[in-house]
Amino acid sequence: MAIKIFCDFDGTITEGDNIVTLIKQFASPSAKVLTSDVLSGKISIREGVEKMFSTIPSSKKEEMTKFVTESTKIREGFQDFIQFVKQSDYDLKVVSGGLDFFVHPILADYLPSSDVLCNRTDFSGENVIIHWDHSCDTHCSNDCGMCKPSVMRKFSSSDDFIIVIGDSITDLQIAKEANLIFARDFLIEKCEELSLPYIPFTNFHDIQTALHKEVLV
């Protein structure tokens, strides 16, 4: 049995949610309504994020990249967690609904790019276009955009032990299929609503401790 860890990025590895921060800083005021519609399930995550970023001019790329990379704070314990995962011979994939122009630069010092899966951005036109390279497979009809359950199926087998680490609505579908969930913030609310067992965490030291003492000893 292999241990496969699928970890969210925004709001999980990072202290804040970069998508939300970028939308507030650069998107049109109409994006606020779209954010509410995504969280309530009125529209899909893919549709919401696509519409929000389509209001941002491509000329803002450098400004957005600088803004995010300079303001992002990595959650405590992540570097130690990376070493723990390597030493334990666990397989870790960062599965992010975020965008490549900021996800890859932020994680470049922590993980090889092949272990970081996210959405691709196109700045060649007037406004930002998102390419959904990890969209839903035939087993998912939620129009996820970045479909985390589909990624999980691609990189794991039925006898693997699946660990999911996340914080938001984008992590809910993959959490439903996990053997073990580490949750914070909005994902905790959804887990409790759906009676999904989970372990809460504040930082990656909490997760490492739980894996040492409670789960995989």
C-alpha cells in the first residue's frame, strides 16, 4: 500500500487565499457576486473563476505576479513537512485551483514542478484566459475546472491510502474520496455538514504530529 498525499495550495500551504486576494485587488466589482455564487454552489468553480479573471487585463500580469509573490506567507511547518514526506517515502502532489503564474514561483524552492498541478494562464490576449488542463474525467460532472478527484484517480490506484489536506470548497469533492482528511476553515464546515471524519490543523506541524502519533505508526 502506498501513501498518497494530495494537498491544496491557497489557504492551505499559504496563509491566505491568493485567488481571493487577486480578485479583490484586480478584478471588477462584479467579481464579488461571482465569489458568493461559487461558495453557495449557484455556479461551478470553473465558471466562477473563469469569469472573475476574464475581467482582468493581461497587462496586469507582472503587477499581479509581483503582488502575490511578495505578499504570500507560507504556513508554518511546511518545509519540515516536505522533509518528513521524503523521509517517509510518501508521494505528495500539490493540487491547486490556483494559477501557474504564481503557484510555480512560490513553490519552486520546495517541490519539483512535476509535483505541482494547477491551472494554466494565457496573457496573450486583451484579458486573462485560463486553460483547465486538469478538468473533470468521465467520473466527475461537477465542472470543477481543476478537478482534484480526477487528478487523484490519475496518480493513484484503488489500494493506495489517500490523504487529503485542504481548506475550501475546492477540496470537498476529493475529500469525499479520501481515507484521511486534514481540514481547516470552510472545509471543516462542509465535513461536519456531511459527517465526514477529519482532523483539524492550524499548521503543518499539526499534520506531521498526527501522522506520527495517531494514524500511520
